[in-house]
Amino acid sequence: MSFNSSVLADNHSQFDPWIEIYNPNSDTLDLAGWFVSNDAGNSRKVRFTFGNDSTKIAPHGFKILWADNEADQGITHLNFRLSNQGDCVLLYKPDHTLLSDSVCIGRSRRKCIQREKV
């Protein structure tokens, strides 16, 4: 959600943009080592760290990531902010070259032209 003025507050009571990642599998998904970006030219923008349960998504569960450019607020806060005019979210596997999934909203659809779904 790139424009969040009242829907969901983060752990600092701020209504920031957020991303929801769904795990469709019957096993826990650990995002440790994976990358997320809002820039197709920079697949290494944010790397999820190892050794933290905050990177795990339960089977058929969801994980909220705050795209608020306030990474100092915790592991679920990213170092980029989604634009309410439109943006892309790109999720890369640990080798940072294979795009696992992406979504583009608003005016930013051209950013995701090179996406490769695996």
C-alpha cells in the first residue's frame, strides 16, 4: 500500500507505506539472504539479514514490510519509500539475479518491463 494514511500503523504508530508478502507454501519461508527493491536497476537495495525470526513467514502466512525509508526502525523497515504516485516492488532470490516476484502500481509500470517471473 503506497498511500497509507489510516489503514495500518507500524510499531512506531506511524502510517507508512507497506508491502505484504504472502507465503503460498506449506513450509515456512525464510527471506534471509533475499533482496527487495523498488528499482529494477538495483536488485541489491535491501538484503534481509540472517539469524532473525523477523525474516520468516509461516506457511500460508503474510509478512508486512514498511517501505518508509526508515531502516533504523527495525528489520521490517526498508531503506526506500514507496511513492504514492506509483512504484514497483521487486523480490529477488538470494543470488540477486533471479526475480521471484514483482508488482508495479500507478505510473511506474515501465520500471518492471524487464521482470522475469520464476
